[in-house]
Amino acid sequence: MNLTEEQLYTLRHMLGINKPNDRIPRPYRNYAAVNPGDQKFAEMERLGAVERYEARAGSDYDYFQCTAAGKLAAIRSHRTIRKAKPQRRYSRFLDLCDAIPELTFKEFLTEPEFADIRESA
């Protein structure tokens, strides 16, 4: 399946795996609600990346989900947006600083109590 970067972005968004700080993409949703006749989704459906499914009666939208091939393509493409480990580690430090403002980066890198956080980045 030959998808453009824009199409891969859309698939990652549908699956909830469009965050560059995630080390391992873990899809937690699989849907998109779009205006009827959306050409972008019609093309992705033609390529086999998404499939339309029935929504509630009276809905004003077309609903799509990723096919198995579309999901695989999105997960594989995540590495193209994923930040390097040092960048992910520093991002985790910045998140932690919101809760522990006096924490220094050196302490974050050296203190054993933050080892799990550093390694999971």
C-alpha cells in the first residue's frame, strides 16, 4: 500500500497514535467521522486503508475505520514522527517539572527514583 504522508497522518490520528513522544504506538481508538463524500477518505477507501461503516440512523456524517492493512501502515509509520530517545527523555523531565518544580535535569538523570520514568521514555 503506497500512502502519502498526509494519509498516514490521518490514519495515525484515527488510531490515536500521532504523538511523537510515544516510544511505542498503542492504538486506543479506530474511527473518523467526516462530511459525506469526502474525497480524501474516498481515496483511502479505494486504496484499502479505511472502510466505511454504518453509523446511527439520522447521522450527518460518514464513519470510517482503519482496515488491518491501514492500521499496520499507520503503526509502522509512527517511527517517522517519533522523537529520539534523548528528546523523549527530556520531554518526560519537562512533564515532571510541572509536579516537582524544584527538580533539576541532573537530578532527573541521576536519581534512582526516576529510573523507571527515564527508561520508559
